[in-house]
Amino acid sequence: MSPQQARRPGEIAVEHPQASDAWLQYIGRIHTPWQRREDCPRQGDLDGPECQIEVFQPWDQALVGLQTTTPLEVLYWLDQSRRDLVLQCPTGRDHPVGTFALRSPVRPNPMGSSVVRLIAIEGPVLRVRGLDCLDGTPLLDLKPAHSAFIRTHSGG
Amino acid sequence: MSPQQARRPGEIAVEHPQASDAWLQYIGRIHTPWQRREDCPRQGDLDGPECQIEVFQPWDQALVGLQTTTPLEVLYWLDQSRRDLVLQCPTGRDHPVGTFALRSPVRPNPMGSSVVRLIAIEGPVLRVRGLDCLDGTPLLDLKPAHSAFIRTHSGG
């Protein structure tokens, strides 16, 4: 979606300074069944369809020690999203809401986060359930989910 | 921490391509009591010390509709972290583990995520509990935490 696209009534866009304070490297790619934003579920379902997370070299080496028993936090880049809205009118709401009060993909730094169930690790490919993003979404990071971390470590 | 720093035995660094696939804009700054990495708690505590999240203009306009009753997900940039380790030896472990099996700040895209309790919204400043990052950490994003989102919307 480009910033040139029409805004809904009440939505407010700001001049995005395009400042590059930090840079990201895509470390993999996410494969899901959803080709268009309107096909994506509103949020991931841990019993939803299986998706694949492909980790690029050399970062596949960083999968050592990952446990399928631990819920996994996935961070990804919503590369189709505009970045300039401060007020948005999500579908199904009749008044605009601030971007930070929503989990909309339209954000100043359009990052998505999901907690997924890790089904299997097959070399550099993770089979997971719980994602809701578009097919082809660039991967930014993987880590044990916070709640799992608490459970794993609070006993010892 | 710079990539030039000594690695611990068993740690493996890779050539980081420094590819700039996407750019980030700092949209605020996080104020915490911790000035050095070794002072930071291992993970945030929802009853821990109060911290402030300062949101820069024009993004403060995007706070409209944020509820103090909703746990908030905070994404931030760990700007002091090296980015090239695929295997790491965290303190207290005697063997190296893959970066993606850890919540260490050292990661290819060094982003931190925390779920915090929002105590008050005072103009562009959020008072929160539950962070564990260094004072001065750049802010990347704010959104209602996933579990809260489920609770809020599952009834309607």
C-alpha cells in the first residue's frame, strides 16, 4: 500500500521524515497461505494453518538449541505497509483511532510480532502455526517467547 | 558492545553483510534506571521500577485511544548490541547456544520486545512498569499486547 492511496475519513497522515536511524537485514522469509492482505486472518491462531519460516544463511547456524516445546516469538517486516498514518480508521470501526492503540500493519516502523507454536525444525526451515502475515513476508528475528522464558527459568 | 570485543570460548561470529534491506526511524526514547548492561534486570517485572517512554512528535498524535487498562507491547532498538554472533555463551551457561534460542540483546537485528503495564499517559510521555532495557534506548513501536487484544475482542 503506498502513501498515495486514499485515506478514509478521519485518518491523519504525517510527513514521514524518511530518517534512517538504523538499518535492518532480512534474515529469512515467511511462507503462508495468504497472498492478499484481505485474506490474512485478523490474528494468528495456534491451531491455524501450518506456515514455514525459512532462515537464510548464515543465520541458520543460530537455530542451535531451539526447542519445539517452547513458544516462539517471531518478528517480521510488513514491507507492503504505508508508514505515515497517526490516526487510522480500521475496518469495522466508525471513528479514527491512534496507530499505537491498534495492531494494524500500518505503523511508523511496520513490524509485526507473533507468538507461534513450533512444530518441527527441518534444517533452515521451521514449521509453525499461529502466523497471520502475507506470504513472502521478510523475517527479522526469532526468540523464545517471553512467557515461555518465565516458565522455563522460574524453577531453577 | 562492538564486534571487535573478545568473544567467549565457543561463540561464533559471522561476516555481517551490512545489507540495508529496510530502514528504521526512532520514534521516541525510553528512560529507565539502568545505565549499564550489567545493571539491567534479566527480564522486565510488571511490579518493577517505573520507567518513562517519551514519544517524539509527530508520533505522539498516534497515542489517541490508548488505554491504561490494556497491557502494552513495546518494541525498541538495542543500539549498543553487536549483531554478528550466531552462537553465544550467555552468562551462567557453560556451552554456546544459538542466538535464536536466547533472548540475548545480541542479534542480527537487535530489537527488544517487552509487555508492560501502562500506569499513566501524560501528553507524549507514558509511565510504565515492566521494562528491562538501558536508559536512553530508542523506541520503535507501541501496540496493544496480543493477549490483551484477544481478551478485548473475543467477546464481540
